[in-house]
Amino acid sequence: MAKKGLIYALLSALLFSTMNVFVKLLGTSIPAGEIAFARGLFGTVAVLIIMYMKGIHFSKEDRGLLVMRGLYGGFGMVCNFIALVHLKLSDATILFQMTGIFVFIFSALFLKESLPKGAGKWLALIFAAVMIMVNPFTYESFSWYALVAILGAALAAAAYTTIRTISKRGKHSNFEIMAYFMITSMFAGLVATDEFVMPQGSDWFIIVIIGGISVVAQFFLTGAFVTTNAVVAQFLQYVGVFISSFYGFLFFGESLALVTVIAGIVMFISSVMLSRLKEQQGLFKGGKIIEEKTK
């Protein structure tokens, strides 16, 4: 099972990175919000078909939380797409990996989960690395789109934190939670789109590719967290940063600045250490690792 989980994690990282390439390509002619709407539409159809085949129905409980989870995730996806269009693939991907860090913070603030002992220094290192990447002190190098990427990571973390609250009650199927996300992400995409642009020619083909890849990638990501250690699965998701960097160089002629490489490595190591501390905290509390399954 663990080996299968590792394969799932690697495949999800590869597929999401590949999807990002098509998002960036399509973003030159189609607004990011419209792309998010299209992805949500494909996902909604796929999840509803699965729910119908499995006989899963929408419940009446926790609808407010389910809608909140969907809105957080939907607008987070829009922010991610906007960042992908306007930033280097590697930069956008690195900044969006801050999702896991925001989950730590939000869990402490809203779920009253204590931060692991020794987490402060790693959070400080991550903050310093982000400041280096965003560079808010030099106007010429500063990019508002970097802040959009960070906002997207925070919204995605809010979605995952809400999932934790919902999952603890044990009343909802994973597919129902995913359905709310897909449906509300269509709404988020529409709200974020100032003007609808009719796709032309190959745009339709790219939209279909984005929708199809996202559904399969989500399946592999969920499978990774279900069949292997959550820390290992999250660790392998960082492989997506390196894949995106390669894609950026191959398709868009992008190159990584040395300072970005250093900041990315610092974020990566600090995130892994935080995950290890969280895992150890679970060992001390329950005698076994308490793994959080994110969808």
C-alpha cells in the first residue's frame, strides 16, 4: 500500500505540474477566472457521475461549512491560476506550496491545535524565504502577482482547515465534499472574470486537457494521502516544484535566479521539518501517528 501511495503522489505532482503548463498557455488568451470555471465544470460533471454510480446523496448537515470549503478552495484556485499566468512557473509553484504552512497556522488559530514545540524557528525561516522571493523592498522587483499566489495558498489552507472540521464529524462522503468544491469553484471563476472570452480553435482542446488532467490528478492526490503516510505524500508534492521549473525552462525559456533556488530550498527543508514535528506530536499524543487526509 505504501508503494502505491508513493506512486500516486508522484503521478499527482507530475499531472498538476503538466496542467499548470496548459493553464499558462491558455492564460494568454483566456482570463484565469474563466479557466477556473472550465476546470470546475469538468470536475463537477465527473464527481456527480461518480456520486450517482455509487448512490451517494447530498446531505443536509453542515451545508454552511461545505459551501465555505468550496468558496475558499474555488477562489484559491483562481488566485493560483492568475499567478501561474503572470509569474514564472517555478515561482508560482514555490509560493503556492505555502499552503501547508498556512494549515499549521490556521489549525492553531481556529481549531485550537497546538503548534509543535520548536516550530517557531522553521516558520521564521519560511517567512524570511518568502520575503526574499517577493522582495517587497525593491519596487522594480516587486510583483503584486506574488501576493496573489500567497493569497491563493492561504485560501487553499482555509479550505483544508474547513475539511478537517467537516471530517471530524464523519457525516460526509469525500465525493460530496469534492462536489461542493467543484460547484463553488465554477461560481468563483465567474465572479473573478470581468469579461467572458469565447475560446478559439486550439483553446477548446487545451480546456479539455486542463479539465481531464485536473480530475485524474485529484484522484491520485487523494489516493496518495489515503494509502501512505501523509508526511511522505506532502513531501513528494514538492517534486512538482522541480517539474514546474523544468517545464518553465523547456516551454517558456524561464530560468531560476540563484536567490530563488536558495529561498525555495529553505522553504522546502523548513516545511519538511514542520511536518516531522507535527508527526512526532501525534506520536506523543495518541501513541500512533494521527494522519490528516486532505482532499
